[in-house]
Amino acid sequence: MSAIDLSQVAWRRSARCDTVNAGCVEVAMHEDFVAVRDSKDPGGPALVFTRLEWQVFVDAVTSGELA
């Protein structure tokens, strides 16, 4: 699998994020994938999911399946 260039994606974090310690997860939505990274290490690794994988995860969290 080839590396995905994340240099041009727009990262965002939740408004509920702890801005004092910056302990957040940031998400970048792209038309082909969703990337997730630790805000404390923006130059570090990111997890990349297909849009379908991300939607399944969000649905599981929303339904309480992962509680």
C-alpha cells in the first residue's frame, strides 16, 4: 500500500477539546478517506480509514455499541 499525502488536508478538532493541554484527536475528511491523528503530535503518524470504515465506527459510537 502506498503512503497517502496528508500535507494538504484540513485538520479539525472538536469544540469540546481540552485546549489547555491540547489532548485531542484531530480528524481530516477527504473525499476518498478520513484521517485521524493526535493533536499533541501533528507531525507524527495518522490512522487512515475509508469513508465506509469511518461511518461504521461513528455509527457504533453513536449507538453506544462501543461503550
